[in-house]
Amino acid sequence: MPQFDAAPVLRLTSRESQVLQLVALGRSAKEVALELEIAPCTVERHIENVRLKTRTRNRAHMVAVVLQDGWLALMESTAA
């Protein structure tokens, strides 16, 4: 009987990855939009796309899943 890998591969665009990283750091959609110089509604669309790709219920669940599954490693530089 063939063996299947149970863990799906998460395929995000570079922009979705950027948005996910900032959301995981606690940024609001407005803050992400300002930082990336895009519209807040575009940020919301990226968040929704990632949420659908990860099959999660909401933002908190999305961030928890991507961290738990190793799809995202949080690294925020600290300003001295």
C-alpha cells in the first residue's frame, strides 16, 4: 500500500508571506498596509487567501497553525 505524506505543502506568494509574517507579529491590517504601501483591503484579501490555503478558521488559528507546522519562523529585529 502506498504511503502518503500527511503534511500538505503551503504554497504562498511572496506578498502573502510578507503579510503573514507581519500579521503573526501582531500588526493590524492598517499597519501592514502602511508598511508595505498597499491598500488595507488588499492586505485583508491576502490574509483571507492565506487563511483559505491553511484551512483555518480565523487569523489567530491561522498564525497558530503556520507556527506549529513550521511554515513560519518569527524573527523581528529589536531596535536598540
